Amino acid sequence: DLEQSYLVSLVWIAVALLIGAGIGLILAVKVPMTGMPQMVGLLNGFGGMASLLVACGNYVTNQSLVWHVLLTTGLAVLIGGVTFTGSLVAFGKLQGLKITPGRPIQFAGQKPLIALLLLLCLAFSGILVMQPDQGWALAVIVAAALMLGILLVIGIGGADMPVVVSLLNSYSGLAAAMAGFMLGNQALIITGALVGASGLILTNIMCK
């Protein structure tokens, strides 16, 4: 039964790989070169969401989580959620969608709200570490991280979105690295750290 379950899992993984590769191939062929910045931004978002879903899935299915796994679960959800919604906003601004106007959207109390959401995510990550059975804490982190990603990017103008996309690329790598620590997967840790470091360096160069 265990071997059969393992084979079924491999089949589903193969199906998902084929579907994802097919969609990626179509996008790569169809999207014009002028549309590459927003496509890269969108793919960054998908990477962040993947890390978020892996973290949530590991929490739900693994009942013997130790403190460092719970901590990296919270961080993977935080960074992955920010990357996902932030990338969607960046995509919308670059694409010229009406729902995400290119002008900076700022309002009174925006920065304190951003700081509050960040502190909220970190605080509930601590609660998750101290009380592993409190799944609602993970749900709060997910909601706050998704909102945080929106607030961080809507206040930046569309002309600066390529720099934002580069930074979000770094975030997607960091989220993957956190997922690697959570799963004990060295390949994820190494590749995530490489993407995170290179993204930060590129962002610094673009800012200068």
C-alpha cells in the first residue's frame, strides 16, 4: 500500500510538472519581449505562492514539528505571501491594468500599517513556535502577509516597477530557502539563497 501510494504521488507530480511546463512554454513563446518585465514579475509571484503552499501543506500533514521547522514555516509564509501579492500588483502596474494604476497609491497611516502587519506576522510566528497546535496563527500570518505585499507595492510608481520586480525576485528566493530549511532540503536552501543574494545585488545596482 505504501509503495502504491508513493507511485500515485509520483504520477501526480509528473502531471503537475507537465501542466506547469506547458503553461510556461506558451507564455514564453506568446509574450512579446516588451512584456517580459511583467511576466518575470508574475513568475516571481508564483514562486512565492509555491513556497507559501508548501509551508502550509507541511504544517497540516506533519504532526511532529520542532521549533525551527515552525519558525521557518512562519517565515516562508510571510515572505512567500508578500512576494505573491506584491508581484501581482507589480504585474498590474506594468501591464497598465485599471485595477492597479501606475501612480503611487498612498494614504495616511500607510507606513504604520505596514509596520504593524510585519510585526503581526513575526508575533504570530512566535506563537506558532510556542504553541504548534494553534493552526489559526498560521492563517493570520497568511492573511497579514498577503495584505502586506499589496501595501508595500501600491505606494510605488509604475516607472520603478522593474526595480520592485528585481527585489521581489530576491524575496521569492528567500521564501524558497526558508522552505528548504523547513523541509531539510539542501538543494532548496542553496538555490533559494543564490536567487535571494543575486536579486538583492541586482536591485542595488538598479537603484544606483
